[in-house]
Amino acid sequence: MTNTHNEIDKTEQNEEIENGVHHYSSEKKWIQPKDPALLEQLEWFKDQKLGFMMHWGPYSQLGLVESWALSDDDADWSREDVDWEADPEVFKRQYFDLNKSFNPVRFQPEEWAELAKEAGFKYFLFTTKHHDGFCMWDTKTTNYKITDPSCPFHTHQYADIVKHAFNAFRDKGLPIAAYFSKADWHTPTYWAPNMERGTEMWRGPSYDPEKHPELWEKFVQFTHEQMLELLTDYGRIEVLWLDAGWVSAKSKQDIRLGELVEKAREKQPWLLSADRLIGGPYENIITPEQAVPKQPMDVPWESCITMGSAFSFRYEDDYKSTRELIHLLIEVISKGGNLALNVAAQPDGRLPRGAIKRMKEMGAWLQVHGEAVYGTRMCAPYIAENTAFTKKAESVYCFYMYENEYSPVHQEIFIPYTEKVNSIEMVDGSRKVDFTQMEKGLTITLPESEKGKQAPIAHVFRFK
């Protein structure tokens, strides 16, 4: 996954937008599960609203896009910052050798989890393996892993990063979603040497699986073994979040995912599968990337969007403001989705100061206004200009957003909500406010105490 926040709305949405960012499956491709355990789990998922996503691996040392610079087919955009090496084969060797210097000795999973909880996140979505094939857990399938002696971190008490991160977040009450790339550009059964493509690699396999079925089957078994390790040896997993949508039966890259998921559900019957861009019974959650749908979607969905400019760590990143992040969350939930907000850890294992600051500020806002966020569902008229709506039980919540701190705060504000309202309170302090109901909406009179104040992120109201 890569960068740019776009608003997109297409009937068929699996094609790429740009630079590795993809559209998302259309609502009509979503298939409702029949299993009551999965239906219950989907309702649980829709309650959570805010997930803490993290892309992290040896690539963080370079401050480059994760994995993509390995693909010659994607070099035009992914190698823009590779200014020290012109030979692509030398660069690829350098990239694959990053495991030999990856030593995040300041990784403290308990601190990550404590901060995420304080920030109001409700679940943790972590890259166990990106397309480059480096495993952040103690897999038995390859030596290209965090616990191998070739990686200096292998002697650390937290060497099995996935294990310790997952346990730390669960201990703080944040359930786990496991990101896993179906593509693996390190294993010789996917990017096999001396095949049709030579050394010119792309995101897919270096050979035609139909012409080399035995080699492809080895890759399928390798992939199944890795996923089953994560789904049997690493505790309760709520969501299996699968990237690399080009690995599909439609593209003649069938890894028999259904077979794998059903096997995993024998032990974890609640397991949701997010097989991105594929549609059908194993894409239980639709996942817009760096985008928010233009229209509400009445299916489970989750926008994965970066706090900074990219999913991977950048040495000089430009983070969205706290106001922008809260407004983004409000837009997402008013359209029926969750927000998986991505923060990339530094090479040493710490979270960047700029990200920490915003997380704490988000947490402070959500501490006051979370009632209007968590456990809600979308509600007409959804979102219009600077107003957005959610509902829960007998209450409707209205967010009246201010673009910036200098926006004028008028004592009377208009809300385009036409359903019958008996009373209105501000969620902050449950202060009752006066209002007038008209044919086209409501006019709310803010309390005197709001006059002359700097514009808040939003005024949040509870309608009864």
C-alpha cells in the first residue's frame, strides 16, 4: 500500500488508482455470511470505528515506500528516492539485506498499546508480512524473519515482534487484525529465479502458474503454512486482512484462500476475512485505501488511511492535523465505515513524536465525544458540507465541523435535519440547547459560553 487520499466512487473498483494504491470492491460484490458467528462478529467490527494500523519492517531504515521499490514494473514511482544506486539488481540485494541491520532495540509493545488505548483506538492492525516477504514473527517456513540469527534483533526479549505486539495490545483490551501479504517477493516459489521474466520483476510471480503447476503448488503450501501459523499459534485473531489483490484465481494465481479460511475457522469460528479487491464470500470487509467513498455504504467497510504522507516511516513526514484526523473519522463513520489510521514506527521501534502528539490529542477529544462515535450506525442525511450524523439506540448525533480554528462561531447554526426532534443537548457536558425546528431543518442556539471562543474541531449534539 502507498500514499494519497482520494475520494472515489466507481461501479467496478478493483483497478489501480496510482502508485500502488488501489480502488476497492464495489458494494454489490459483498456477500453476507450465513454463519451466525460471523454475522455477530461483523456487528462487533462495525461498533469499533477506529483501528490502529501499522506498517513496520526493515524497510523503515531507508525511509522509503514499503516493498514496492523491489518491483521493476513499479520503479517509475517507487524508486524516486533511491538516489544512491542506479543498478536495480544491486539495489534489490541491498533492500533484501536490510534484515541484517534491522535492530529496533527501543521497541516497547506495552507503550505502543498504552498509547493506542489512550488515543481511543479499539483494535490493532499490524503488518505481519509485506510483499517483500520479511516475516515479523518466528515462522518455521523461512529464514527471512525477525528471529533469524542474520537479524541482530533475534536475541532481544521481544524478538518475536508479532507475538509480543499482539499480546501487549490484547492485554490493554485492543483485539487483533493481522495484515498478511498474499504475494511474497522473497520466496523462490513466487519470484523464482531463471524463469520467463529473467531479472525484470513485477508484482506477480516470475512465471506462469499454469505452465509450472508444481512450483505454484509449493507456493500455495508455503502461504497456507504461514497463515496457519499466525492463526493457530498467535492467539485470538479477529480479522485476517489480506493484501496483494492481484493474487487471485481470476489472475490465475489461485492460493485456494477459501480452503485456508475455513480450516482456520475450525479453531477461530469468528474469524473475518478481508480478501481485498476480490469480492465474494471471503471479503467480509471492504477496504478503501487512502480514500473515503463518496456515498455511504451499508456493508462492513474500513478505510485505511495514513496519518502522514505514506504507510511506511518517513524521516521528514508531514502529518495531518488533529482537526483533519477527527474530521476524517467523522466523515468515515457518518458513511457507515471504520477508520484504520496508519502510523509507522521508526527503525528503532519508537513511534514518531509528531504521531504521538496527534494520538494524544485525538484521545482527549474522543474521551469527551466518543459516545457519538463508538457503537453508532450511519443515519440520514449522513454528511452534508460541514454537518454529519450518526445514531445509537434512541439518540441521533450531529457533528457540526469547523474547517480551522479561525472559522467564525455563530451563536445560531443551521442543521439540515428534518426528522422530529424533542430535545437537543451538547455531548460535551450534556448541556441543553435551544432550537427551532423548521421544514428544512433545525436552527440551534449555542450556549452563551460558546460565544467568542476559538472554533472547536466540532460541536457535537445529541438529538432525542
